[in-house]
Amino acid sequence: MNILVPNLGSTSLKYQILEMPAERELARGRFERVSDYKEAIAQIAVGDTPIHAVAFKAVHGGPAYRGTFAVDAGVLAALAEFLPAAPAHNAIYLTALRAFAEALPGIPLIAAFETEFHATMPEAAAHYGIPEEWRAAGIRRYGFHGASHQYVSERAPELLGRGREEIRLVSCHLGGSSSLCAIDRGRSIDTTMGFSPQSGLENATRHGDLDVFAVLYMMERRGWTIDEVRRQLSKTGGLAGLSGIAGGDVRDLEAAAAAGNENASLALDVFALQVRKTIAAYAAALSGLDAIAFTGGIGENSAPLRRRI
């Protein structure tokens, strides 16, 4: 069976065609700094290789979808329902699901939700201090980047020559979208992202953790609508907002910082400090630490940022 596996990030699109169960790679491709995902999907060349299924990494389906599911009306409805919580992600996946359904009619589509890996978080780590009415609406900490953190939980022990059940690990997924995860012997016990991928660390254009009353203050002072606030916090916050460099790409920030741009340097310092503090906090939550793993586009490729951390 040949499985087409697209990985749609907040700024990138990667894909592989795998022959299963042998896991033999038949083809692969990559698009960077993507602005039009539908156009990028149309360029994926499957050639003469028959495709028997498409398997997606999905992001936010709420409490009912924290696993792997065949895409049906229920999955599409959940992605649409939680679109306001993950606008930079669910919109992409809804577009991709429709595009692949058109390109490969009749081929099964499978969604593996990123929240599944974090379902092992203790209740004390999963809940906010909010009333029952909010909790009943599904407001809790879900966590994201689950596929990446799960892979790290399996691969890091292999590299260390130790069993997965022996390792206390902090996984640092750093990219256009970033999160950290405390992993205790293969199980997620805490992570920086909460109800939405907007929370936790600063991201390229997303604000990360922010006092909610700062949002209310600006709405009242400026008369901003919910849509305007959502746009600003999703598109002009984070590293882009602090540095003043559109897109918030760390490669651009590092070049600007090297050329003397103080705002770019500040943005990188703020990000690195957030990561350092979180690693220290997770070491306490894990009652010790055996390893720190870096992954994602920034984590793998930016030695300067790793040095800052």
C-alpha cells in the first residue's frame, strides 16, 4: 500500500510517498515560505506511482478528536468548529483535504490529530483556572506538535542508547510554530501550547502567552473588533511584532541582528529566554532531566539560536 503523507506547517509543506508496511520511500518533496497552500498542493507530483491513501497530520479537533480518524463529515465539522482556536492551521487543513479529495477522488483520507500525544498529561497540567461552564465548552490545554514530540520521545532514547522508559526529556520543537514538551519515560506530562496553538512560546507571527486583560485593554482603548484583534495576534505578533521584520523568519532576524538591528536581536533574546525558562521549569516537573532534544526548522538548523538558548 502506498501512502501519500503531506506535512503542512505554518510556513512550509513537505510530503512523502511511502510504501507500507515496509516504510520504503518512493518520493518526497518540500515547499518553503508557502503563502498559497492550494497552489503548492497542485504542484505535488505523484507521477505514475499509485496512491492508496492520504494520511494527514491534523491539528485541532477538540475533545472528540484526539487520535487517528478517517476523514468524514464529523472530522470536517470539528476542524471547522475549532477554526477560531487554530486559524493558521485548521484553515490550511480544510483547504488541503478538499484539494486532495479533488486531486485523488475516491482515495481514503486519514487525519492523525496532533493533540493525541498530549492526552497523557495529568489533569493538573491540562486544566485552566476557569469555571465549569468554560470547561464544559471544551476549554482546556490540549497541546500540539504531537507527532514531532512523539517522534522525539522514540528517537532520542535510541540515540542515547537507552530505553524509552528510562528517559526524562524536554523536546524543543522550534520553527515557524514552536512548542516545548516535558516527556517522562515516553509520556507527555506538560507542554507549552494550551487550548490553541496561539499560546505558549512566541512564534513567527503569533504572540504566544499574553495577559488576556492586555487584549481587553487594547480593544476598549482602540475600539478594535474581535476580527481585528485576531488578525493582529495571528499575523503581526511574535517575532515579527517584536523585531518589526515581516514574517518573523528567524533566518531574516539573525541576518538583521548580525547587521546591528537591535529589535531583531531583542526578539531573538526574548525567544531564547522563554525556551530556557521553560526547560528549567520542565526539569522540575520531571524531577530531573536526562536530555534536551531540538527539532523543527529552527531547532535543527539554527546553531546561533541554540547557543542563545
